[in-house]
Amino acid sequence: MFRFPRSLRAPVALVVGLTLGAGVTLTHGVLAKKDEVSDLPLKDLQTFVEILNRVKTDYVEPVTDQRLLEDAVRGMLAGLDPHSSYLDKEEFSEINVATSGKFGGLGIEVQMFNGFVKVIAPIDDTPAAKAGIQPGDLIVKIDDTPVKGMNLTDAVKKMRGEPGSKITLTVVRESDKAAEPFAVEMNRAIINVSSVRSRLLEDGYGYVRVSTFSTTTGRALSEEFAKVKKSSKGELRGLILDLRNNPGGVLNAAVEVSDAFLDKGDIVSIKGRVRDSNRDYSATPGDLMDGKPIVVLVNGGSASASEIVAGALQDHQRAVLVGSRTFGKGSVQTILPLQSDSAIKLTTARYYTPSGRSIQAEGISPDIAIQAVKISKADSKPGDDPITEADLSGSLVNEKKKAETAEQAAARKKQNEDAQALAENDYALYEALNLLKGMVIARSR
């Protein structure tokens, strides 16, 4: 018969990790000192042992001690909050791979929600993103297996598999309450996450997309910024930083990205029950944009580390936030290894923006709200465009237009076509660019 040990205390080490769902993970961990740990509640433990023995003797099938204890630990941690969890040996080894930006799967950040798996955000250029998975989608079935009753770890394991193998997810779209569940088929792949991408939207206006925060994000941001600045002949008048559908990641990466655009001041503060876990992160001199206008794009898929960056830039009035309210995850998890080569991921602190805001379950409201809409040429009708002087028969031609070279005319036409294409493909980005141009004009005057 099982006998519960009197002492469960064990040495603890710490490691950087990326959470299975949206999250911020500390690079260091803190536990209460030995003399601060209260005595174990023997009466409650006796009840636990009694239940354990009842299950072992009376359950319809034999169950091992290892399984019962592991399930008990999983349940204990899952009952605390959606982000605390137990990591077995395999899960613990994979979490270190995830922080480096390379791992296998479908490319989605998930968490449990009312017994189903909820998508926080798909990662750019992954099978999930290409298949049209959206933030807020509820996964109700994996292949032919219902998700109801699974824990998050089992669901994630089932979604993983050999690269190239097929998987079908049955999804309910949260944004369409009346919609029926639908199937999404995709092929698993090795996910090599390029966490930062960039391009020039127009001459003088740069775009940097940060899709997740890994250990390489800070360095990648500097490299991509240098590329986009060079393509603009070394001069950027404004920048759009896109954090939409970025589910978070490593805390230090969020600090590095914030610091890249701040010259001074606080970035984020971490506060927990244990005094040693309290930390403050501040900016160092140097701003990649030298104070020039920045617009930050956010939405409901922008979570945790993304919200640290957005909150820091908003509080310092360094950038204008555009889009929709962010996810609202204001807690920090620490990976605590155990003697058995497993670990626990434990929520150990809350984080606060420079002004002292906690965004837990609140999110960050953008300065300018923009709803996700789809613009199409098919929506326009003949006669929608207003008649101007140039449309009138026999109107005089502008002297400037007469002097315009074919090359200049072609460049002007291409710019108009590019603007139209941007509005059709990404309306929020189109509006963000227009706002950025307005900020540049206001600044020049």
C-alpha cells in the first residue's frame, strides 16, 4: 500500500522557457527560502493518501502510483491558473528547444478554455497560419478524437507528429457564434520561426514584424532594422512595429525590443510574493528611430511579452497604438526543474507597465481603434468616385502634369496601385501607414 513521504522538498534549478500557451517566462527563478515554507498540512495529506489508496484498490482497472501522482500534480497546478502546469521529461526538454525558435508542430500558441483548446495566435508562415487558423478559434476535435476531457499537454502531444504527416482539426470560430464546426486539414512541419521580418512600405516608411519573442529576437530586430533602413537609402521618416497575433515568449526579448526604441525610463516591473522575485527593467541610452514617429499594431492575439512592449511604448508616449484591445495576460511564469528531470511551470509574479498598470485580464486599449475589415475592388460600384475638374470634357491640363516624365507618371501610378493593394490585403496596416504619414507631416510643421 502507498505511503506518503513526510518531506517533499527538493533542490531547484532554473532555466529559460517558452510557455505552451501565450506567456512571458523568466530567465531566472525564485523559490521561498526553506525557513519560509510552512509545515505540511498532515490532516489534508492523510485525506489525500486515503483517496489515493481507494483509487488503487477500487478503481475498475489497475493504476500505477506514478500515473496517479503525476495526474495529481497536473491537477494541482492546473487548478491554480491557466498557465501553471507540470512538464514531464519530454515536455521539459522540448520547452528549451522552443525558446531557441525551432520546434515541431503546427505553429499555434494555445491554452485550455472551458474544456477545449483555444488558439491564442497562429505563428507566421506555419501550417496553422497558412490554413487560416485565427486567434480565438476553439479546437474541439483533433483528427477523430474529441478534445473535451483532454488536458492541454495531451492535446499538444496529439497535434505534434512527424513532419509532413496530415492532421485534421475541427474548429469552432469564436467570432461567428452561429457558425457550425468546420474541419481544417494541414500537414505538420518543423517550425523554424523567423521571429522578426521587415520591409519598406514606401520610401522613408519602414515596417518591422515581430511574430514571437525568442532568445534571438533582440539581435534579429537590430539586423532587420538595419536592412530596412538601408533599403530606404539610410533615412527612415517613420516606422510601423507589428505585434498582431504575437503570443509572447521570453521576457528578456520583450525588454530588448522595448529598449531598442526607448532612450530612458522604466520598461516593466515584475512583482511576486517572494521579495527576491521583484525586478525592474529600465531602458539604456539609444533609440533606433532617433525619436522619429512609430506606430504599433496590436490586436486580441497580442499577448504577454507583446503587451510589455506595447505598454512600455504607450506609457512613454513613444508610439501610437493602433488596432484592437490586446489579450490581457499580465502574469510571469518560471520554469522550475525537479530532480526527476521533469519541471513545473509556475506563475510566480505579475508584471506592470511603466505607469504601474497591470493588464491582467484587462489588456491594453489602443490609442486608435481599427476593426479588421476586408476591402475589395468588387465592393466598389460605377459612379462611386466623385467627379473632379479633370473629368470634365475640354478641361485645361495642369502645367505640372504636362511636364511630368513617363517615368514619374509610372512611379505615381505604381504608388497608387500599391496603396490600393495594401488596403485590400491588410486594411489595418494601410490605415496605420496613413496615420504614420500624418504624424511625420505634423512633426515637420
